Amino acid sequence: MEPAKHNLTIYRQRDFCKDFTFVDEEGELIPIDSWTFKSQIRSTQCQEGTLLAEFTIDINIPYSTITLNLSDTETQQLEEGTYFWDLLAEMNGCDNNLMEGKVKVLCTVTEK
């Protein structure tokens, strides 16, 4: 399965939340109740790249939605630049890369 391409923009010192809903070709929700997820940001597109952050993933089973989360403390640790992420899902005993893309980390103006 070819992973879907999704680039992310994260602002330093800000909470990051991004929802993804899983639907089939007809727009019907795909059951995700037996799936497990993992997602990380790395300095390169390979596992050998430095691990920069790992998303906390909230799963909303009735709506077939997951939310990727990083706290403001976690985003503060990211340097401004471009990195890489992917979403791994274990489905029925098989590991699948569902999504991948670049992560652009930007600085912010207003201090908290």
C-alpha cells in the first residue's frame, strides 16, 4: 500500500493537534477498533535519522478518527527547519505505513 502524502506545519512553543478520519472510496467510515498506531518525527526519511518527537495518538473509534498531538513543551524542543514523519498502523497482524510527509517547524512571534 502506498502511503498517503500529508505535510505538516508545527509552530514552536504551541500545542499541535491534527485529526485524520479513515474513510473508504464511498466515503464510509473504516472501522479502526483493532488497529494500533505509532508516529514519529525524524531528521531524515530513515529510521537511522535522529528521533526528534513522538506523537501522542488519541483514537476515536466511533468516528474512525485519530488525533496526532504534541504539547507546547514538546514543540519547543524542535528546532526551526524541515523534517520527516510517518504514521505506522498495525492492522490484522500487518504493519502498514498509512501516511508520510515533511514536517515544517516554524518559530512564533507572540510569547506566552
